[in-house]
Amino acid sequence: MSTLKLFNETLKVVNVGSPSFKKDYETQQLDYVHLEWRPPANGDLKLLSLLNKIRPKMELIEKANEEVVSKIKAAEAKLVAVKKAVDVIPQMTKHTILHSGPPIAFDKMAGPMQGAIIGALMYEGLAKDQDEAIKLAKSGKITFDSAHHHQAVGPMAGIISASMPVHVLYNETHKNYSYCTINEGLGKVLRYGANSKEVLDRLKFMEETVMPVLNEAVELADGIDIKAIITQALHMGDECHNRNKASSALFLREVAGYIVSTSFSDEMKSGTLNFIKNNEHYFLNLSMPYCKLALDSARNTKHSTVVVAMSRNGVDFGIQLAHSDKWFTAPANYVKGLMFPGFTEDDAAPDIGDSAITETCGIGGFAMGGAPAIVQFVGGVVKQAYDYSKEMHEITSGKHQVFTLPPLDFMPTALGIDILKVVETNILPIINTGMAHKEAGVGQVGAGLVNPPMACFEKALEDYAKGV
Amino acid sequence: MKAYEVIKNSYYDSVTLMSTTVSIKKDLNLKDLVMFMGTDMNKEMIQSVGLYDQKFDDATPNDLLLGVEMDQEVDQWVDQVLSKLNNQNKTQDESETVYKTIAQAKKAKDSNIAIISVPGIYAANEAYKALENNMHVMLFSDNVSVEDEIGLKDLAIKKDLLMMGPDCGTAIINGKGLCFANQVSKGEIGLVAASGTGLQEVTVIIDRFGGGISQAIGVGGRDLSEAVGGRMMLKGMDALDEDEQTKVIVLISKPPHQTVLDKILKKIKTMHKPVVVCLLDAKVDQTLKDTYFVSTLTEAAQKALELNHIKTPDLMEIDEETNALINYEIKQKQETQSKIKGLFCGGTLTAEALSVLRSKVDQITSNVAKKENEKMKNPLESKGHNLVDLGDDMFTQGKPHPMIEPMIRLDRILLEAKNPETSVILLDFELGLGSHEDPVGVTIETIDEAKKIAQKDNRSLTFVAYVCGTKQDHQGLEKAEAMLKEHGVIIANTNAHAALIASKIIGGR
């Protein structure tokens, strides 16, 4: 009997509330922990009553959430092709532009996203110059849609147009696909809204050189296991969102031999090899579609309160749950962290990009404990990185046993963000991310940490409770 | 002025450099500072900032580039920058682990009990979380709904956990006092109580006469209501009946609902240990084997000690010394002085005093009374024999409970002193964990002042006090009692004893 067990063991107290009892515990040499307690659900009684309303359904919900977590974990991911978006992405047309985050109209988009779209329209040859591109974008002739609706993701502005080459990932377990563009590197790049000639030339190079070479290399390799690279990279100081040094190198190691074996000219081969080599974020555009693939495989699970997408369009942050395709959005936060020289926080755009898909899948910020170098972005100590990774277990339904963190005794990363736990604990998912300049084309101005707005989770809870 | 330096073969991580640039710039009062490894991209960036020097041309990515702009020359700026940079690189203090949720603490520390004192509206939620994490709960908070109380207690019972409270102020588990509790010896007497000060009083008396406590389980003041149905009292009885260290069981509560009383009596019949039942005013006309019904806390403690084979003197006896004091006081009284004014910090102690005095004096009223004719019409007014529980909500709105802050009783003492009908002022003082550091000390001057007020009017005021505490309590029982005696206060053995002494002074039956 558990009560009798208590009578025969040492009392270990968790003090929730008044700190004045602390001295009494100390007087009695009583082992205790004092919680840094804050009212749950930000003290919002309406939300608390929603949580209470759901409580009787808990067993059903937990079962559904476990199912979601096990699906995500079971997902495999192979890079199987590198093809033009229009040839592989569902419902993609010459006049479709996919963007990061929840759906948004062109007029409402953030500067970097508009800049990237202008660049994409010029790149596609649909517009001669910026003015024409803007006119076209506003004309209604272009279909804008969230990349997420097409099993695709992209960092920052996340713009995908018809001719852009995309990584095609395939999940043998659940037979689904995901897509992501190729990372352009740092500096003036489309994903930060730059659309100068230099940017468009690089995109052309990627289309004409990198795509065919890489596609053939991947075919020769019979696909490249992306999940395996993530697993290794987490043991090498990457968290595969903001730090991709090891994973990019590992990917190059996997693919280099096959690139050399392709039928293309030496110039094209070395161009491709150097392109990958020179970009330490190359792998981000592979870790993201891996996450998308795994999370998509868990969609349409009834009753689940687990998040399968977290994404931002530079204006709003949106989340989706496993049980429905609805977006729950709220204005995106600003990233807090390290500003690059010459820039201030005023220069930064709000949080943007699909890359928070990594945190949704238990890596990125959730794996920070294995990537201690990351904490320097926030001027913190390494232990903070450990604490973040530990704390994320408070808001998830499960853990990813394949993704482990060596400094934390190979603790698995937290997986399956549960909105109920987020609302109740006030603990928000932690996201490692880059900061875009608010004006199109300037590029990255810093990096740091950001949280989704709590309102996304609150709205999702309200919606969920309606169905109970 | 600007200055430049290349430190050959000194690799620093770019993030380290960027993150420390700001603090070094500030510490050394530099107008601007760049610190980068000598990559081409970095060189370009430095050029754009305007701190580039030809020195940098040949630098490699393994060389550290330093560029600085100073308003006035900083001595050996390179050394200073480097020493700060290297300092930065050393291990920093570990930030202390912060726990935000019960689940987190449970995981890290394997805690087995949550003591919850957050505002009532949030309290049930935390208690659910604790129970869901297989932890026992002491819920100090009040203002928890009856529905939640029932839900929590049902969950606890299902999981074989203790759910003490809501509104549970006192418990002693494994010899450790929780919230408001006295330091008592370990022993063989186990308690289940729906009353905080009731539990304190019984455990204090047991300790004082050489007994000890195995466990003292609080259940919260509402547990024995019809709705809650004594869920935790019954659970606690089971637990103590099975607990090997417990030989005698004491149940304490204000009068329960009849349906609940029936359940308790039914449960008692199944128990294997002697049970002392103290339901204060409740009439129980039953005879059960090994079951002893008593009406005061003092009797409860005394009976429990007896059943635990510990001899005690008659605690309600008034010894010669006290008798002499009483007689002396009686002689000093004016004719007008006929009333007892009890000013209590402990709710159950008030109720116990009422049950003692009811038969001894006429027309006594109290704000804890349940009977219509005993209810105090206006607890703020001093009229007739009054027993006032100053821990009542009407006195504590926005203020700490008088056990924590006995100062709120002081004005009331003076008010009673000014009333010509006042003969005896009856006071309780609680020592122990949670209580005020020196409740007697903060009251003693007021006692003197009250006496002076009465004396000016040729009245002699008698103070009778009981200090609920043990020798081990950190406030010091002996010190407290000595101070009261020194100021002419009559000290009682127990709370019930104090009420009895008061009745003697006004010539009660």
C-alpha cells in the first residue's frame, strides 16, 4: 500500500506556493524542492477550465499522443532525388509560389518574404524586373500557398517556385514524401529576401549544375539516409537547426564519392562539391524535410493534442495538431540573441521560416544540450543548454530514443509537443534560429532563441475543447 | 584613434568572439571593437565596419584579428582584450537548476509529497498534477471547490495516496511537521484530524506527557461534510489501522454530518486498534468495543495516552497554586465584571472552549458556534460572554492569519479591557512551525496596557492563557510561559483547562 510505503520512507517535499515554509523544512532537515511556480495557463481561468473539461478524456488523448509519437519515431527518411519543384511537389504549377509559415496574402507578407517572391518571379522569367514582379504578385495571377500544404518546407522566407530544385525525401515506413529547397549559403540569399543578380545567378547555378549532379549521385547511392546522419551529428555537437556543421560534413562524406562517379563534367562535379562544402548550413535543408516527413506521417490521428507543425511566415506564427489540418496563429515573436556587428535588434524581422519544424520533431532547440556551442548565441552558460533540453520533456508526450545527447548521458530528446502540457506548464517550446533583416535582401542579422507565442497553443486548446 | 592587431594562430569560435565583443567593449570603454578570425568573409565584414587595416591582408582563418577604436588610449589594450577573452572562455558558474513543475521535481528528486499553498483557484490543478505523478498531497490552500475536493480525494484513494486538504493546515508525517505543526516526539499514537489547531493541541498534550506521534494526518475542514463524506478520514483510518507503528488512533473533528458519522462508526467496527473519537460537540450515544468518545481535545489526548499505557495526572484538575491565584483574582473584581472574553487564534480551540464553557456559564456566544442561540450576532462587538475566533475570514480579509501575525489581536484586547463587564480575557498562543516567531512577546505589552486601562477604572482584569507548544518548538515554550507569568497571566495546562479556569474566576458552575 502506497500510503504505508510513505510512512516508511524519507519524506521528500515539493513546495508549491509559499516560500515561507522553506525555513521550516530547513529547521527539520527535510529534503525539499521549492518550485518556481507561476499560475498555470498564465493564470487564465478560462483556459484552466478548458483543461479541466478535457481531463476526463485524458486516457484517450494520451493513447492518441503515444500513437503519434511512435509514428514519428518510426519514420525513416531517405534523400531519393533532387528535382524541379514543379515536377515533384503535389499541386505545383508554373504560377504557384510556396512560402514558409501559415497561409498569408502577398500584401500582408514580411519584407524578406516579399523580396524573395520578387526574386523568384524574376528567376522564373515571369517578370523582367522588381516593379513587374510586384505588379504580377499583386495581380492575382500567382497562387500563393503555405509550403506545408504541399508536404514541403523551407527556411526563412521558404520560397519555392516551379523551377527550383528540391530535395525529395521518402519515408519507407509510412510511404510518404517531403520536399525542401537546396540551401543557398550565407550572405545575400533569396531566403532572406535578396533578389539581386548575384542571387538569381546562384539559383540558376543550383538549377543547372547542383540539381542534375546531385540527383544522379543520389540515384547512384540508392538514396541517402538522412535520419542516420542526424543521429550521428547530434553526437558531434549539431542540433540540426542552427548548427549544421557536422551534419553538412557527414552528408558531403556520404555523397562525395557518388558525385565523382556521375556522368557530368569535372567542372560541374567540382562546382557541386564546392557548393556543398562551402555551406555549413547545407544540411538544414535536409534535416527540415526529414522532420516534415516524420511529422506528416503522424497526421490525422484522432484525439491527439500533439503539434505536428510549428512555422512562421514573418508575420504570424502558426501551429497545427495531429488531429486536424487547422492552423492556430498569433503574431510571431522577435528572436532574442546575438546581433551580428553593425546591426541592432531594431533591424530584425519577426521570427520567420519553416525551420521550427526541427523543434517540432525533437531536434533543434530541443537538442541544444548536445550542441553546447549554441548557448553562446544568448550569452548563456552550457548548463542552460542542458536545462532547455531537459525542460522540453515537460511539454512533450514522448522522447526520441534514436536522437540522444551525449553530454546528458545520452538522454533522448523530447518529442511530441503536447499543447495541453504547454498551456498548463507555461513552458513554451524553445527554438534556435537565425534572425532576418526586416528589409528584403539584407540577409541574416543575428541568431538566437525564440518561443512561439502562447496564444497559438491557447487557441488550439480552445478549439480542441469545443470538440470534447 | 584606431588600432589593430593580428594574433597569429589563435583560433576562437566565432560565436565566442561575437558574444564577448559587446562586454569587452563596455568593460574597456572602447568606442568600437571588432574581433574576428581572418577569413575572407570576415575581412569583408570588418571593412564594411571601417576598422580594417593592411595588417589584416595576410591573416589566415587561424589568426585572430583585433580592430579597436578608442576615444582615449587604453593601456596595453591588446593584452586587456585577450585576458578578458580568455577569461570568458573558462567554465562559468553553473546556474542553479530551476524546477517549474511538479513533474519536473518528481523526476529529478523522486519527491513523495507535494505541499501546495498556491491561490485556491489554481490549487486543485496542482494537486491533480501531484496525484497524477503518484505523490501524496498536503493542500494548504482553501477556496477549492467541493467538486474538486471530491475529484481529488477519489483519485487519491484510487491510487492509495494521501490527499490532505484542501484547507489542511497541519500534519505530521514521519515525525516531520508540515505547515503549522509542533515538534513532537515520535511514538505510537496516530491521528486523523479535520482540524488544524485541534491536531496541534492533541499532539502537544501527548508529547508533553511523554507520549509520541506515529502519524498525524490532516484531512481538511470540509472532509466530514455530507458532500465529501469523510473520504479522507476513512482513508486515514485504514492507513493507521494497517500502520505497524501506530497502536492507538485518535480522530478529531468538529461535529460531522450524521451520514458521515455513521460511516465513521461503521469503519471503526472493522478496525483492530483502540480508537479515541473527539468530535467536540457531537453527541454519540453508541457503545463500541475499543472505542472512546470524548468531547474535548484534552480528554482525547489523555485517553490516548492512557491507551498507550502512559499515566497522566488529571489535566482538568485545578491545582492549589492556581486555585490560590483564582481566589485572589475573584476578590479584586468589581460587581460589573462578570464576563469571559475569549480571543482565540485557533478555530478548534475556540470551539473546544465553547464546549467546556457552555455548561458552566449562561448565554455564551461565539463566531464558531453552530447552534442558533450561541451564534455571536456581531463578532466585532464585545457583549456578554464571547469566544471570538480571530482566524475567521471576517478578520483575515487581506491579512495574515493571527497564528502568523498575532498583532491583529492586540486592538481587540484593548477593546475588551475598556468594557466594564469584562472580567477574564482568555487567550491562546500557538508555537511551532509556521507560527509567529514570538507570539507572546508581541502581545505582552498590550496585556500590561489592558490591565492599566481597567485599573484606571478601578477594575482588575484577569488574563488566562494557554500556550500550545512543546519544549522542542523553536519559539521556546518555557520562555513564553515564564514571560506570561511574570506579567500576572494565569497559565493553564491545556486549552480546555484554560476555559475551566476562566469559568471559575467568574464563579461559574
